[in-house]
Amino acid sequence: LIALILSLMQDANFKIEITALQTAGDVVALLGPGVAAVRPLLVLPLLQKLGDNKALVRQANVKVLSRLIQALPPRTVAEVLASALAAEPWRVREEALGLLMHAILYHAPPGGGGGGAGSA
């Protein structure tokens, strides 16, 4: 199933590409933490899609990666997104940084934890 979704994500037809990304997001949501088993297959194609020229493809891709953020442990997510920060296309770096901030906020302890610049 994952191989089929990945091949459809590379399709030249825009609607098929978007539908494949939405399906990938649904699979990630259904698998939950079990998605770790297929993470190596999913991550590289998803990171490459961050630099797509079509805004709707990038948005659908960010939704899939957001679901991965919710399903995977924080360290795994940070490693995956940090690797994308070295990519050459600026869009990939920009989206990866935004997703990394999302991951930090999602996995942050409730109440914000320790003292920061705003604590007195």
C-alpha cells in the first residue's frame, strides 16, 4: 500500500498527486505510532515535496508531515526535519523550519516548563 501511495505521489496528474498525499495522511493517522515501521519509506519523498512549485501540493504535504509529527517521538521528528534544513531549495528549508517549530510546540510539556526570557 505504501509503495502504491508513493508512486502515485510522483504522478504528473495534479489531482492524483493531491489524493495520494491525502491518502498518505490518512494512513499515517490510522497507523499512529505504528507508522515508525514505514517512516524510512515515507520521509524522503515527503521532504522532497516540500519544494514543490504548486502551493496546494506543499500544503497537502505539510498536513501529512504534521500527522507524522503527532505520531512519532520528538527526537525522530527533529532528526528528520533537521536533515531538511540543509537542502538547497529555499522552500524546503522554509517549510522544514516551520514544521520543526510546530513539532517543538506540539511536543512541549504542558505549561511551558522551566523559566525563559519572560519569567521573573
